[in-house]
Amino acid sequence: MKRFLYSRLSFLIRKEFIQLSRDKKLVFLMFVYPLLQLLIFGYVFSTDVKHMSLGVMDASYTKESRQLVSSIKSAGYFDVNVNTKERSVLEEKLEHGDITAAVVIPGDFSVRLKHRQTATVQVVIDGSDPNTGGTALSYLNRIIREQSLKLVTIDPRFTRTAQGVDNHINVLYNPDMRSVNYMVPGLIGILLMMVTMLLTSVALVKEREKGTMEQLIVMPLRRYEILLSKLVPFVAIGFFDAVIIAVFGTLWFNVPMRGSVILLFFMSALFVFASLGLGLFVSTVSKTQQQAMMTAYFILLPSMILSGLIFPIESMPTAIQYLTYILHIKYFLIIVRGIFLKGNTLLDLWQPALILAVYGIIVFSLSVARFRKKLT
């Protein structure tokens, strides 16, 4: 009897895979869409601002001032598009938005350094775009500070008369501060959720629209067999997409993978389980594919914004921070970033993993109960 049930279930699952393969648009959505989204999001969601337009007024034009300008150019964040001797030119360019920032090096820059005095370099920022302006200011401050440290340590003429605070900066887990290292692991969760939840919700509603679901119901099949045959292909697709995204993300974007791959797939299984439960729930509250798609995106968009993928949860209002606790993607992002960047083990991640597992059990159980009621 068990062998008969197993063969019947395997037949249903094989049938679902055949049906999926015949839908070319769905195949594209399953396999090509995640890679396209990874490429787009991986580049667009980068917080590293590069090639900002910069204006320079070097009134000193000495070896030391040229070294400073060269350091700013070589950092890769700025393109020196304006090089002038007149301050009014910089002001005009800033007013018209032709440059993002300006650096003014006074004529006594090198002289003050040689006489062991503080040389002031003025940085002028276009603050109309606070994000870009703040980033430009941060980059310029760091570059100028590093260059001044080089001058006072390499050239004996510029030896400091007094030792200030000596800061030793040590950046852990992401030494180069590459935002892509932070974004790509998070995109794994977002794309997995998009694929598994969307496919599950739309595919089940599609069966109901065509009337094939009713045909399955009247057949001598158990409800759990129908449900498993519908969900197992999406579980397989979810794992396949997880492999593609993880491998492609690490190789294409050079994101380090410091943790266990096995642990990553285990945690991905918990996440896929919860996402399928959400997709199943969406299918039970939707009558058409359009309704299912709109409902799925109604869940996806807030999840993407509030999960901490783009904006830090700590910077959100307190009420919104409490709202993020009901998003399972939030816990998966903690897990996947910990595995990729910190090399966390299960001992480090057991709390978010437990929450994700409990969340998945609750959501999936409620969705299955509602789905069964829908079938009766």
C-alpha cells in the first residue's frame, strides 16, 4: 500500500514538473529572472557613490598640493572635471549643479606645513542632495586626513611638534566597506521569496481558473497528495535558484563566503518553507492570477523595504521597528549575512533560525488549513 501511494505521489510530482516545463514564461520567471534581478539589484542597490564631479582650486600648486589632488583622483570616488585658479568659477559650477563638491587649497598650504603649522584645506559641498553630499564629504575628509598623515610621517620636514590622538581604525568583516558585500547576501533572501511565493500563489490560482484543480479533487487522491505534488516542484526550484544566486553572487561580485555552505542551504530550506506557506496563503485569498500577483506584491514590497535590506531598521520609527518582527525575511537576512560575511555557525544563529522555523510552521499550518477548507 505504501509503495502504491509513493508511486502515485511520484507520478503527480512528475506531472507537475512536465506542466511547468511547458509554460515558457514560467520557466523564464523561475530561472532567468532571479539572475537578471541579482545583476540589476547588485549594481543599483550599491551605496558606494563613485565618479562624483569635483572642482579643485589649487592656489599653492606645489609638490605637496599636487600630491593631495592626486590622492583624491586615485581614490576612484571623484572625477576632477574643473581645475581653476578662481573661486568664483567653483561657486558658479556648484550653483549650476555641474560639480558635487569643491576643494580649495590655499596658497600657503606647503609653507605652513614646512613651518610645522596647520594647513587648512577648504571643502565645499553641494548640499541639495544630502545623501550624495554627505558621502562626498565623508570621502574627502578621509582622503585629506590620510594624505596629511602621510606627509607628517614620510617627509621629515613636516614632523609634528605634538602628538595628537592616534586612531587605529580596524574594520571587521568587510574591511573595504564594499556595499555589494552587504547587499548580495540580502538579495538571496529577497529573490528566493519573490520566486517561491509568487510561483506558488499564481500557479495554484491558475489551476483553479482552468478547472484542473477540481478535476484533481474528484479523483481518488488524498488532499495532502495534491498539496505535496503542487509544492514539491517549487521547493526544488527554490533550492536550485538558491544555488544559482549564491554561486553567481560570490563569483560575479566577489562576495566572500566565510561560513558553511551546508548551513546556508539548511537555513534556506527554512526560509523557502515559510515563503511557500505565504504563497499558499495568498492563493487561498485570491480568485484570479491578477489578484494573486497584486496580493503577493503587497507583501513583497513592504518586506523589501522594512527587512533591513536597503534601510537600517534602527533608523526607522519605533512603531515600524515593531512591525518588522512579523517579517520572516528579516531573520533570514540576519542569517545569510552572518554566514557570508562573519562565518557564523548554528550556535551563533540559533535564535533567528528558531524564530524562522516557528514562523514557517505557523504560517504553513494556517495556509494548509485554509487551503483544505478551500478544496471542500
